[in-house]
Amino acid sequence: MLKPDFIKEGDKIAIVATARKIDTKEIEDAIYILKQWKLVPVLGSTIGISDHQFAGTDAERVSDFQNMLDDQEIKAIWCARGGYGTVRIIDDIDFSQFCKQPKWIIGYSDITVLHSHLHNLGICSLHAPMPIDIHKGTKASIDALGDAIFGKNITYTIPLSKKNIQGTCSGQLVGGNLSMLYSMCGSDSSLNTSGKILCIEDLDEYLYHIDRMLQNLKRNGYFDELSGLIVGGMTKMHDNNIPFGKKPKQIILDIVKEYGFPVVFKFPMGHIEDNRTLIFGAEASLQVTKDEVKLNYV
């Protein structure tokens, strides 16, 4: 996997919207942080426009992203927010120039579409907080984003969760939002997870649908040769009037019980305040013991 050049002071960082609409006021904190890091924020044409719930038409979002992708002065693209819409434009984006001179693509949630597509192109990307919610993040999550883009060494050590499955594994980090991974099965953006560490998180889903999505990933072979599984925030889950009968942890454990790879719960990633940056595509080592969980890059 190819890693883009890390950022240095004075670099230009684009903020664009590939999905739901957003205005400048909602990203003021992100602009402030970039300036504090002595970087130059460049707002895309999709910031402040709308087409119903989207940040402009599909064509407008493609054009904005493509311009920032091809502009050699732009050293990273920070996706402004998620929601829904990136999958509508992914097949119209030309990545040929980007593959010759890659830059960091940053975001999570709906941006999982980009992460998965870039992984299949052999380019690393950053699963990280976005301008829409950076103001809600912990100091640790903001610092982790800064460390990642500037190329500082990152190691995460987190407390034990009782439901973890112990073990040690290594492999490229892949994944993101479970709903998006589910929606891409069978497409050119679907992942080959063989020998890799899969990271998943989700928000505002029904428990039965979590089960349905995981069953689909299982039937698509996502767990067959998986090295390890990291589960982030399963945030604001819902149930039906007739209860599904299992919480997210038990649903996941039932799905993976036959495989034997290590599993980590409550990892700080996803729709939570402590959303730590992960370098997708990078080789990582995961150690899950009875005392702690450690993730580091190799």
C-alpha cells in the first residue's frame, strides 16, 4: 500500500462535502484547528450550497472533489461531513492523477466509500474526525488527527472490555461504517479482507439490521480469512416493539464465534467523542490480552 506524503506546516488542506450539505459556520472550529497547526484551509465550492439534503448536485460534488484531487497545491482533502451521498459520485471520480501523486483523504462514516475504494487502488487513507463534529471531540482525538497527518508515531493502548476475544494478529487496517461496507458488497469498492484487520462502527441502526448486515458480510466472505476485528462505537442503537433479544456485542460474537481471530470491543473510533484516527491500509499489529488492548503500526 502506498502512503501519501505526510503534511508539513504551510500546506494547503481542502475541505469539501461529498455527501450531505454543510455551511461555513459549521466548520469554523475545523478551520481554526488547521490554522493553529499552521496549515492553510481551502474551502471547496460544495461548502454552503445545497440540492435538497446534498451539498450540491452529484455533478457539483464530483467537480469539487475532482478539482481538489487534481490540484497539486492541495496536500490533503478533509471531507466536511458524512450523512449520505458519496456512493452516488464514487464511480464518476477519476483517480488516475491521484494514484500518481496521492494525498491524504480524511473522514469517516459515509466517507467509508472513499476509504474502501482507495484501498482497492492501493492508497492509504485516514479514518478520522470530520469538520462537522471536530468541536465535539476529545483532546486525544484531535491530537491523534494532528499526529497522523504530520506523520508522528501512533500507538493506542485502551482498557479491556470483558467481551473481547484475546489474541495477537497483524495486517492492514480496513473498514469503517458497517452500513456502508454492507451497501458496497458486490461492487468495485467492496473489500478483500483476507489477512487484514477489519474495523467497524455504526450509528442509529436497529439491532436486527446490525445482524442482517453482519450476516451479509459473513456470506460475502469478510470473516473467512480475517486476521482480527476491531469494533468501535455502536451508537444510539434501536430495537423493535418485539425485542431482537441481543445487543450489538452478542450479535457480533455470534457471527464470529467459529473463526478464532481476536476481537476488540469499545475501541475509540466512530460516532463518539473519542474518535481516534486510524491509518487505513497501513500494516498494524493488534494485541488483545486479559489486561489491555494495544494497536501499533509496523
